[in-house]
Amino acid sequence: MVTLADVAQHAGVSASTVSYVLSGKRTISEVTKQRVEHSIRELGYLPNAGARALASSRSNIIALMMPLRTDMYVPVMMEIAIAVATNAREHGFDVLMLTGEEGPSAVRRVVGSGLADAVILMDVELDDARLPLLRESGRPAVLIGLPAQTTGFTCVDLDFAGAGSLCAEHLAGLGHREIAMIGEAPAVYERKTGFAERTVDGLRSRARELGVRVLHRPCEGTYAAMASALGQIFTERPGVTGFVVQNEQAVEPLLSLLRQDRRAVPEDISVVAVCPEQVALQGSVRLTSVTIPAREMARRAVDHLIAKIEGKADDEVVLLQPELVTRASSGPAPV
Amino acid sequence: MVTLADVAQHAGVSASTVSYVLSGKRTISEVTKQRVEHSIRELGYLPNAGARALASSRSNIIALMMPLRTDMYVPVMMEIAIAVATNAREHGFDVLMLTGEEGPSAVRRVVGSGLADAVILMDVELDDARLPLLRESGRPAVLIGLPAQTTGFTCVDLDFAGAGSLCAEHLAGLGHREIAMIGEAPAVYERKTGFAERTVDGLRSRARELGVRVLHRPCEGTYAAMASALGQIFTERPGVTGFVVQNEQAVEPLLSLLRQDRRAVPEDISVVAVCPEQVALQGSVRLTSVTIPAREMARRAVDHLIAKIEGKADDEVVLLQPELVTRASSGPAPV
DNA sequence: CAGAGGAGTCGAAGCGCTTCGACAAGGCGG
DNA sequence: CCGCCTTGTCGAAGCGCTTCGACTCCTCTG
């Protein structure tokens, strides 16, 4: 193992000089710098992470906590996680992966031991048990999601209410007067994550303004559940011509069932999805959709977090503006 | 911040005693132990990770490297990652998430700096660029997958060849004489990950023994790609009555297209999938499938890795035995 | 031409923990 | 009843790095 001291000796300078070359915290003459850097390369020196963390009380590690709810849509989480890791690296940080298994106290452990400098929380509930612990710790934190009480945290999320109203506007603009919303699985609502409700609220209130009737049905992402939900919807509201789907697992079942039912998309029925772009593109029909910008959320979260670590950012609620892209699954309401 | 010394003082013992209570590496009388543990709780002491790593040259961190190929099936990766993290915690380890973005040298950085004690590599290619670096580092490593050259590593993977032959046996046993295999996307084969080829090989050789003809078609997981592949298959081999699908994104398109084509599953066509259990269960038809045991793979990988860290395990190739579960998508060949 | 101040470097003091050797106190066999 | 081993505890020496103050040259400025 090569140490700082070895490099210093090899370059004929003191250890502190090498350290300053590495950190750039003091001016070092160009010659010395070159010499030191050459020695570093020559010896294949890599600073010891533990020693660094101990001396500087900074680990350059961000903890990413993602509880694993099987009912939660996994690809979005994964995309965010990957993007967080990639982004963090660009700032010189690594990412520690925390699952929900350990419970809220994982936050305390990781932050209290100095293992992580800061925390990103995913899948945040309205009244999340991890938040008090995090607040107490005083460490920088960013939430992906929007809890009831945001003081002390920066929150990054899609403006789901806005997404809902965009869907309402789109369908209303195409002449639809009765629409149904296929929501997330009931378990998601029970868990009180907030985003599902916000979407419905946004959809509802804009629809009301535009004179459109809305029927909302939470639904699991299986064929069976979808079939039953669809049956109920058409029984209760035979005039429904537009669908908004938030549960991405339900998208294919819905399309498939409509097809079986001999209802053409978009001629008879228009479908708008709230989902990641990939899902909108890869199905049997290219879906008109409001994209869930996973990468963008991750990028914002990391950038904010780094800024907070460096003491140059305040708490803030960042709601990303949703965009609706019209594709092949929506069209004018039938006459 | 509470330190070991604070605890020692509070308990009226020396720092080393506290350390030994924590690590259990020397015998400590029950009374002292109680007293120390009480002080720890009282003060809310958490050992500093950096100091610990520095002094013991063990970070208790495992690096999990998962390159992000968009063509790779994401949920399996995610399931493995989560299971790795959860399992590692049970052994007192945390997991550092590495993406492919940084390139193979990420391995060197993380291991050379002492940030991670060991490494788990996912999505291993036959001739993976990360392997030489890892070998050189001398750190314990487990690969999830099977490269061409395994010396120096423990490898954990599903016996995909066995999975292939199970599929052949199942379909042959039901009387099918001509089967088609829908493989992974062409990009997967080009990347030389090995598992896709092994499945085909296993399927082919067992099929030959059983007198079954096999047609193999790599296929992307989109409707369009599937439609075209299916057209070609039935043109080339009109007598095909059995399908083996390895690309899980292709499963729903296949079923949907067969339905459209008025070919009933399982009456006219039998379908066997190689996929995680969840995928087999949640579609429009409950699929006969060979499960990809993501969690089990993760568990084995972590257990082996920990054993290697503690110096009590050798390199080994662990191929998990595949199991075929018969469900609603396969039945006797039509007469 | 003296003094101020900047640039470049060094030495040393930790950071909080682990671990090794030492040592005191008691239990045992011979 | 002495020496020996075991058990329980302590002190001190690091682990490899960061960082603060101090010091030495220079280069300006008045």
C-alpha cells in the first residue's frame, strides 16, 4: 500500500505539500505540483478513504435510502438510483445504498457514524418516520417526494397536480366530456405517499373548471384487476371516452382489454399515461403521456445536496414542471 | 459528537476496554460490559466509521458494480441490488453503488482507496475489462454471471444451460416437436454476456436428444420487433407449437400477438418463459416458467463474499439449479 | 533601502479508533 | 505455599490523512 508519505518522499517534498497538491487548498508552485503528480502516477497512489474521512470529517459519501415496496414502480426507482450515483460521481461523491429493511434508524446510523455526509430519501411518505431523525441529525438532506412538513429539507418532485391538470386539459381540448382515471394500486394510496392524490386532485379540479366529469379508480397492475376495474367503469359511466393512467403496470392490460373489447385507441377511446418516457414508447401503442422525469429529479436532488454540503444552498421545494407529449393514443372524442 | 473516549470516561473504564466490549475480541467481565453498554446507550454513541476504517483497515463496505445497459432487464438487476444490500446489512456491511459510467477503473479506485473491502460485479461479460483490475487488486470478489475465465473469483449464476434443457424437456414431454426460442435482444448477444447463449445451447442440445426441432430468434422487447419475429417464425416453421421466451419484455407482446392471431394459449401454442417469478405471475396468462432466482443469487453472492473477506472460503463456481414451474401457458401439443 | 506582504513549503498536532504488550489479581496443581 | 496460567483491564503506539501556524524567500512600495 502506497501512502502520502511515500509519495512525499519520492517527490522530495513534505507530506503536507502533497496533501495541498491534492486538495488545491494552498498555492503550490507549478514545478512542485508537476513533480508530485508525477510521483503519484509513478507509484499508483490512491488516498486512503478512511484516513481522509477521519482527518477531514467528510466521507464524500451520500446515502441513498430507497425503501423497497413491491407495489412501487421499480424501474423509476432504479432509474433515479442510477442517475443519483452517476451524478454524485461527477461531484466526487460515492453513493451508499440503503434499503428500507433496516428501518428509519438506518438514517441515524449512517449519518451519526460519519459514514455519509448527506442523505437522499426516496419514496417519502406524507408523515415519514425518517424525517424527525434526519432533522435531528442536522445533516444535509434532500427528499425525492413531498411530505406534509417540509421544513428543514429540500424536496424535489414532479408537480403531479400540474400533471393531472395537463391531462384534463389535453382530453378536454380534444372534446372528451367524461374521463376515467386509473390510479395506482390501492396500497399506494394507503401508504400516503401523496403523489397519487396530488395527481387526482389536479386532474379533478382542472376537469371541473373545464366541465369534464371524472371517475377515479385505484387499480393494481394485473390483468384481472384491470378487467374488473374497466367493467365497473363502463357500467357506471358508459359515456367515458378518455382514460388517464397513472399505474404504469396497468397500461398494457388496459390497452389489451380495450382491444379485446373492440374499442379502438384513439378512435373510440383516448389514453393518457403518467409514466416514464420509456414506458410510453415501448408498448403496443405509442402513448400520449406526461413524463416522469426520473433523471432530471435525480440530477436536481444531487446538485442541491452537494450545494447544501458546501453550505451554499437553502431549503427549497423544487417542483418540476410536467410536460405532456401527444402521441398515438389520444385523439378527438368520438361524436 | 460522542467519541469512544467519552464513553470510556462516562463508564469509568479505559478506551480500549470500550473497544473490546464493542468488538468482543477480548473477554470482558459481565459487570464492566453492562456498564459500558449502558454508557453507550446513555450517550447515544456511534463509532466513527472513518476512524474505524483507518485503524482496522476494514471499511465494512461492499461495492456493488452494476453497469446500466438500457437493454438489460432492469427489474432483475434491481431485485438483486436490493437483496444484496439487505443481505449485506445482516452481516454488518453497507453497500456502495457503482454504475458503469465511471468505467472499469472504478474498481481500482474503490478498492485501492480502501473504501470497499470487497466487490460484487453484475452483468459480467465473457471477457470483462473489470476482471484483470480486480484480480490485480487482490480483494475478495464475487461475480454474478459467468465469464470465460473464472480463476481468482467466485461466480454465482443460474445454470442457464440447465434452464434451457428443462424447457426442452417440458415441451417435448407435452408432445411438442417444433419449438421456437425468442431470445434476448440482439444487443445482448453482441455484448457477450454468455447467459443468453448458454440458454440456447442447453435448449438446443437437449432438444436434439429428444428429437425436437428448435428455431432461435433474438428479439427486442417491443411489439413491432415481436410482430416481425413472429411472422418470420411461422413462415419458416409453420409447425411450431411451442415457444421459449427469454426476453421478458417480449412476453406480453408475444401473448398479445398470438391472441390477435387467434392462436390460443395453451391449446394451440405453449409458452415457457425464463424470467423472474413476478413476471410469470402478473401477466394476462400465468406463465409456465423457469424462475430467475434473483434473491437467491444475491444471497449466495453476499454470503460467499463475506466468507472470503473473513478468509474462510475459496473460489468457486456456484450454478443454481433451475426449476420449471408448470402454470397455465403450456399444455399438450395439438394433434 | 527598510519594511510589508505574498507565495511556497514544512513540521507537528491531531482526527477517533484498534490492537499489542504489559500487568494485576485470583485460582490451581505440585 | 510458590510459581504458573487465566482472566480482565489499561496505556500507548500507531493507522494515513488534513490543517494550522510558522518560516523562508522574494517582490513590491514608499
